[in-house]
Amino acid sequence: MLTVLVMRQTLISVHIVDGDHTIVTSTLPLPMHMTTSELYGGAVYGQGSGPIWLDDVDCVGSETKIQDCTHRGWGSHNCDHSKDVSISCLPANETVRLMGGASQFEGRLEVYRHGQWGTVCDDNLNEKVSAVVCRTLGFPWTTSEVYGGAVYGQGSGRIWLDNVKCEGTEARIQDCKHDAWGTNNCDHTEDASINCLPSIGGISFHIFSNPQYFIMIYNYAILIQLKSDSII
């Protein structure tokens, strides 16, 4: 059983089923770009106090507020506050990032979940995954590439995703098929990386880098820049 905090005169706890957090996030006065929501069980933001107002909440998805969903009745439940649920409302482009690259368009792929950034294993990845990531980040990309083997350096902490399979039309990588969150047979030597090759003002760029320098090729010119910002 899961719970979430909402407002009804006082702070209350609500037990809802997975997926119904979309009703809560659409009810709150959030900016229009808040397109990603996550539901956490186990009182990850701390236990509430006082009444537990709702239990067994079942939403269709078209309700304007969670109180309109079916439930067992106000104040009727078999829960305690250790089961309080929390919700995170984030813009889609703030749940994925590229780290360790020479520019914002490239780097080790990391995704955000349960308050933690983690990496993505390179098993079975293809360019459809990179297309989804580059679109989520809002880059002016024309070509995207995905690399295995931690080419932008190894991450640390959780490996959140493995065996990711995207169709290429998903709004974010989290919507692609993948193994259960946190389930993998990888280590950080298999961290995936993405390069979103941009096209700005009709000029196409290709960027290659290592820890000392990066090379940018645009049209027929080549720029080699040291990481110390000196130009050669």
C-alpha cells in the first residue's frame, strides 16, 4: 500500500495505487513544463502525522483532483505512516543528464530516480535511445550516437537502467522498455554515453573528446581546443 500527501484543510495522508500520481500532479498549480512525475512509497520524504484520510484510491486518469477518484471512504484505512507515499514533479529534461563531456551535447548518460542520479548500462542500446535522450534535453541535434564502455568516464552509485529498448518516439528514456529499476548485471565499466550532434544555423557539428581536448568539426573547418581553454 502506498500513500501521498495532499491538502484538505490539514495535511493528510492518502493511500493510492501506482500510476494515480498523475492525478495529483495535474491538480497542483505547477508550470506547464512539469511533465514528469514519480511516486515513491515507504515515506521517503519522512512520515506524516495525524489522520490517514484515504485508502485504496483508484483513479481512471481523467479526474481533476484525487478526491474525485474512488476510495474506501474518508478516514477508513488499514495503513500506518510508514507507508506514506511521496510525489516528485519534475520537468522531463531535469530527469536525464549528460556528464563528463567537453560540451553540453555529450557525456555519460544519467537518469534521476528516487532522489538519486544513476547511470544506464550499455546492454542492447542503439541510436533510438540516443534520439529519445537528445529530444528530451531539447538540443538542436540532427544526428545522435550512443556509446558503451564508459567512454566519458565511469559513474558512481546506482546503475538505474539496463536492457533499455526504445522505439524512438518516447518522450523520455524512462518510457522505453527496460528491466526493473535498479536491476542489472553490469558495473560502471559498462556505463552508456550519448552524443547529440547539433546543427545550429544550418551548420552541422561533430564533437570528439578525451580528457585533454575536444575536436569540433563544422562544415570543412576543424577546431581543436584544449580543456584548459587554450586554442591550438
